[in-house]
Amino acid sequence: MKKKVIIIGSGFSSLAAASYLAKKKYEVEIFEKNHDIGGRARQYKNEGFTFDIGPTWYWMPDVFERFFADFNKKPSDYYELIKLNPAYKVFFGKKDSITIGDTLEKICQAFEEIEPGSSAALQKFIDKAKKNYDIAIKDLVYRPGVSPLELITPQTAKKLNQFFSTIAQDVRKAFSNPKLIQVLEFPVLFLGAKPSDTPAFYSFMNFADFGLGTWHPKGGMYQVILAMKNLAESLGVKIHTNSPVEKILVEENKACGIISNGKKISADIVLSGADYHHSETLLDKKHRQYSETYWERRTFAPSSLLFYVGFDKKIQNVNHHTLFFDVDFGKHANAIYDNPQWPEKPLFYASFPSKTDHEIAPEGKEAGIFLIPLAPGLNDEHSLRERYFEKIITRFESITEQEVRKNIIFKKSFCVNDFVEEYNSYKGNAYGLANTLFQTAFLRPKLKSKKVKSLYFTGQLTVPGPGVPPSLISGKLVADLIEKHN
């Protein structure tokens, strides 16, 4: 008789785990609190416009290929991928920007224009980043974080110094131009920590950026969620939406089911892909592994203030992905990590997916997503959201030399309170736990409960870390662990 697994949540890690477990012949049911599946990667539609609510960057295409290949499938069986050219643009001020092309050769040329001679240093830096990528993404991240010995291999032994120096230090050894430094430090922001707190080994993110490129699934990132849903259901997985979980049931120190919508549902194994902290609140206190003090002391990745905006015209002088680094990064980072507060002058990111994908917005119009990284746990009020939209749209108009305010058809915001309400996110964080030295691999919250048998966790607060590709990997790791122990 098949063992039954209940999975809480339907984000990337949950859907990945569901497919792996179904392939291993478990009976799998997913319970999702919201009306739509996808967790943080849901979609918002309005007046013919389509917006990805969460992730908008498709990096590390090889991880997606490896996931689907495990089921004898390819991403192209489900969605069309477009490689962005240029990948993105970074503004440092009016008439002051760098465009990141779709090949390392083009990026080297762009670096040379800013700092003559820098292309040789960049080539060397990316060569080292590729070696780190081969070690990390092809091997290390596919280890379950059970033991520190997982990190010790002949390859990592040679890289030990890179765990005790930082990205910020490594970049500054090779480059002196502040603009190029900002561009090279940008990718590690996806890992949720300051470059000065991120081990130098994580330079593999620079290879993901400059070496593998930036992609867009036609129809948006939600197409990946739909692909994973189709795959899971084809393997027999049942998905229940509008089904919040009120409690994880434990009998004789073993997880034995859940209560959802007031109804008891039995299972042999419970796996939570919901926020880890929230998942433990579904247990009686004696069954929780981590105290409130533990969570308070963790370094969390930022939250975000997001705006989804429909414009009645095409926006000029921007690319699909555009970053605005025209203010002091150090001061903004301090407001996120060191002295949590609303930043006085925030960096921000703007995405216009309808530049690439004409189905995202009606003809002649533009879909815009604006994001400001914030410290989690901040006071979140409508008046603050509006004040910050005014700050960034004023700078946007000035830097891109165009008026856009009067062309706004509608605007929807999403911030700390929404992350809490929609995803039960701890302090409204957007990206999980930061990948700092003391929150890497076996030092992250465990995939397998230490206190309750047959209870497991997956997602960006556990192994291997924040981001979409790591979430896919997390689902695989936990499914393998379940098979091993059950």
C-alpha cells in the first residue's frame, strides 16, 4: 500500500517535491491556502495586463533543465524560453548607464567603455566564478545539509579561503571603478545578504549572470509554475486550493496528518513548503525545533515594496530589466540589515516584461513592475507606500527623461503586510534566510525535523537557500530524504 504524503503550500519547492515523491510511488496531496497555486510566484491580471507577483528573473537555466530531465521532460515541453538581449540595464544617473549584453564578449566591451583594461580582470573573475559554479550548482547544492562533512571535497578544500573572504573583498581586489563594483555585487543580492557578508565562493552567481545569461519564459515566470503543476498532476498528485492548514497533527511523536478547513486529514508523512517559522507554529510548542529567539537572531533576506503598474503607452529608454543604482547602496543596505528602517533614498528595480513579451500588455501599452528592497518587519502603511512610489517615479522620470505619471491606468502595491497575510511570511520577508557564512548548508534550518518523526520541511528558509533554482533543488533534496528515512 502506498504511503501518503501531505504537502503544505504550492510554491516551487513544494511542487518539485510533489513530483519527485509521486515518481517514487508515494500518494501525494498538496494543500494551498490561497485561491491560486504558486506561493510567492503567483500572477496578477488586470485590464489585459499580466504581472508576475513574485520572481521575475529566470537564471540558471541548467537547474530547470536538470529538474525536468529527472522526469524525461524538457522545459520546452511546457513553455518557450527567450534569452534577453540585453540582459538588463543599470542606471547610475541621467545619461549614465551600463547595458549588460547577452554574451560575455559584449559585457567585456561595456566594462572597457567605463574602465579601460577592466575586461581582462573581468574575464579572470568570471573564469573563477565558473569554477565555483561547477562545484556549487553541479554538486554541493544537491546535498541535504545534514552534516558539515558534505562541504568537504577535494574541490572545496582548494576553495576554503573563499568561505572566509567576502564577495565585496574579492570584487575590490580586481576592480576599482565604483560602477563596475556595483554591477558585480548585484547578483549576490539574490542570496539575500550584503556583499560584505556573503562568502566569496558565491561569486558563482556572477557566472550565472554573465556566463549563462538572463531568460524570460513567454507568458511570465508563472508558466514555470503551471508546467510544474501539469507535471505533478500527470504523476497523480492531487492539489487542493483554498485549503489553509490550521494544525500539523502529531501522535506518539510522529506526524500523522493535518487539520485543514476544520477537517482532519490523515497521512503517513507531512512535508511543509510553507514558511518554516509559520510551519512550526502549526505544532504544539514541545514539538518545535527552533525558538522565537532563534528566528530573531537569524539574518533574513529583505522584504520588498512592489508596484504593478499598467501604462497607456510604451515606456522609453528602459529594458525588460532595469536597475536604478543612482543613490548610495551602502546607506540603503544599512537600512535593510544594520539599522532596519525605511530607506531615505532607495535603490530600486523596474521590470517591463511587455518589452519582450507582447502578450503581457495590450497593444501600445506597457506593464511595469517596480521593486524596492526593504528590511523585513517594518511598519507598512498605505501612506508610506504612496510616498515611496512618488520618490521612485520622480527619479524614474528624471533619469529616463520622460513623463509617465499621467499615463498610469492603474497601480497595485504589495508589501510587508501582504507577505505576512498571503504567505504567512516571517516578518514579511520576501526571500527567506540570507546565505551568510553562518547560514550556509548544514547551518540552515533542517529539512528533517529533529523532534517529530515523518515531519519534513522544504523551501527557501532551509537548504540550499533563497531563489527559484535553489527551491527546485530543495524539493528534490527533501524527497530523497523522505525516501531514505521511510
